[in-house]
Amino acid sequence: MEITNYKNIAEIYDKNKYRQEIKPDEDLKNYIDGWTTSDINALDLACGTGIYLLNQINYFQDLNIKWFGLDASEEMLLKAKSKISNCRFTNGLAEELPYDSSYFNFVVSNYAFHHFCHKSDVLNEVSRVLKKNGVFKIHNISVHDMRHWWIYEFFPSTYFEDLKRFWPKDLIFNELSNRGFDVNVRVEYVMKANKIADFMDHVYNRDISALNLISDEEYHQGIEIMEYKIKRDSEALVVDDFADIVFVASKR
């Protein structure tokens, strides 16, 4: 499995406008509403530049939540630390969490689970550090349900790279269930025709992890094809599908 080097994209990561559109975490809110004590420890696993943490800390600022962020990239953490002061950041691996057992109430991993090299070890560690009735939330894309994503249309080998990185949803469901979690899964799927021109900033920025796993030759070939289609017709469309998936797993 190829691994994205976030050292190379830490500086440009936040330039993707879609990463800034984070709403209050309703699953965290639901957990808070059902929690009987005042103190909550929440961990953002593979927190990156801290976008999720910054937003949630602001949304839940009136509650007594201790926030933690862990990431394997020192460069990404430096960006996070520059934005957030009231969070305990750690440079480390999800496969070897440096926390006591039964410490966290809520652990979330946003668009990161596919990056973990040893996913079974990650699930074991999350199960270890979660309190009883604690929640582990995985939020990601479901590549097995989006064969016609525009990335795969113009950069074909990214699809096969993603099949190596992403577990199917039934596998994640079973692995969580086998570790004593009650699991709910929801998928939001959209297929529509989008303007190719609307994707060009993402391509030029090359901050989407899949684009960093292919050769420079294929990357530039894909750009050339997109630019050619736009040159012929500035309103040129591509049929595009996208599937967003969320696992909410409560530890029994």
C-alpha cells in the first residue's frame, strides 16, 4: 500500500475550501447529551492541521471537554498548533496510542482511516483507550460506491491505489462488531454532472492524497486532458459520483 507523505502537502492542505465546511459534530453532540458526568475526553485521531478540532472546540466551547489531537506528521501538527492552544497535541502513530486504557469518551477519525498501514492494530488500540459506552466515529469516503468519481475518470490508477487503501464498509463493520462495538453505518451518495473547470484548483493544488500516489507523468497527463476538454468547451461536464460514509461505533 502506498503512503501519502503529508510533509509535502502540509503547507497547502488548508487551501482546499471544502475542508473548511465543517458543521457541529452531531454524533459528538448526541453522545454529550446522553453522558451523565461533566468531564469528557475527546481525541481526534490523525487530526492533520486541526480543522475539525478548531471548529468543534468553538462549537462546544461552553462544555467541559478536554481535547486531544494525534497525528503522524510533525508538519501537519505544526499547522494545527499554530491555530489551536487549548488542545493537547501528540506526534505519534494510531497503531501505538500513547494514552491510558479506558481514557477517552469519544474518538473520531476524519478521512484518515485508509491511511493507516495496520488497520487492525488501530482498531485494537482505539478499543483499548475508549471507556465503556464510549464512541468511535469513522468518517470517510466510500470508494467502493463511487467508481465514477472524477478523480478516477482523469487519473485512472488512483482507483486501484484506493482499493488497496480503503477497506470495504462491510469489513469495517465486522471488524468493529467483533471487537465489541455496536455499529451504525450511514452513507450519503450523490451522482451528478459537474463542470470540469470547477475541479481544476484541486488538481493544481494536488492536495488530494490519491494524486500524490501516482506518477508525475500520469498526473500531468490527466491535467492535460482536463485542460483540453475545458479549452474546447468551458462548460464541459463530467459525470461524477461521491459517497460519504460514517461509522458510529459504541463500545459495549
